[in-house]
Amino acid sequence: MDMAGKLLQQLLLGVIILAATAVSIANSTCDRECGNIKIPYPFGTSEGCYLDKPFLITCNHTFDPPKPFLDHDIPVENISVPNGELRVSNPVAHLCRVKKQWFYTTLHLEGGE
């Protein structure tokens, strides 16, 4: 990519970030935390507080403290917009065959960074 293309790409990225920040600041009625997890824009927990449907975080208040979920069943551990990261907790699973029978097992890995 030539220099002009790179500058245009950086300019567009800057405009997107500014627009996202402006939308986040403009709608100050949005709940930006669920339990111990901060929910920054473009994510949100209610209509008008997230960019688009895939960015909807469901805050389940039946837990103490409440827990955020992506797509209602994927536990969210952390969201970092500057790092472009949404960390989820998902069990590792595998399927084993022993004596012509299939077994489904899961491993829950705790605390790894």
C-alpha cells in the first residue's frame, strides 16, 4: 500500500474512533458496567447503547455479582476496545471413542493468561 493509501486508512480509522466516542458520550443513560466488567461502546446492554446487534451484551442479574454474556450464553470475561479484544470463557471439549462408544468430555481451564 502506498503512503497516500496508508494515510487515508489512518484517517478513516480516526474518524470511526471519534464517531464511536461521540456516540458513547452522547448517550450517557447507558449502563456501562455489568458486575465487575466495564462495557465500553461499541458494546452495550440495551437498545441504543450498542453499535449493532452482534455488540449486544446481556447482563444476567441472577448472579452475584451480575455476569455479562455475549449472545445470551457466552460468558464475557473482559472487553478492551483499544486492544481490539473481547475475552470470553468457553470450555474446551473433545469427543473420545472407547470400545465403539462416544464420550463427550469438557475441560475447564482456570486462571490462564
